[in-house]
Amino acid sequence: MQLLDVFEMAKDRKKGQRRMDLFRRENLDTWILCFPPGDVQRMHNHPSDRTYYVLTGRGIMKGLNETHELSPGKIISIPAHEYYEGSNPYDEPMILLGNSHKATARRCKGWRATKRDR
């Protein structure tokens, strides 16, 4: 087991550092994202599903066709390959706890699940 204090880690991050990895396991990554006031993460996507849980602060998660307000205690799920951007237009920092499974070759572009794989 490994125990970490994410709030202490967030305080100790380097200037301009948004992502801090917490755990990198064979099939699961866990990290925190720190958005200072006014920060905007460009529109992007990933080859695997992501979830973000709001630890502190408020922000906005925008997709191509939807926008969601984020606040402490809220969790958002973003499917693989879906474009999104996170932002913090507010006057206090926002910290998100993120995780995703690592994409495997067959889960990348063009792969479709069969009954056997589900």
C-alpha cells in the first residue's frame, strides 16, 4: 500500500505544473490536476475513458456539444476519444482527482468490443 496527501502535493507542485501523477499501475493511472484561477486546458482527447472528481474549487468541463459546471463532490466521466477542455474562470484554485485505465492495443482506434471481450 501507498498513502499520499494530495493537498500537500498540490502545494508543493512546480509553477505551471498542472498534472501530478499519484499512482501508475499496470492497468490504472491516478493523478491530480491543478487549475489556478484563469487557467484553460486546450481541447483534447485520450484513447481511454477518464473520470475526474472535484476535490476543491470550481470550474467548467466543456465538450464539443455540452458544458458542465464543476464543484466539490461532483464527478464527471469522459468516454475514450471524446474531445473536452477543462477551465477555471473563478478566483480560487480547482483541484481534480483523475483516473483512467491504460489503453490496450485493441481498445485503441477502430477496435470494437465483442461479447467475449465485455
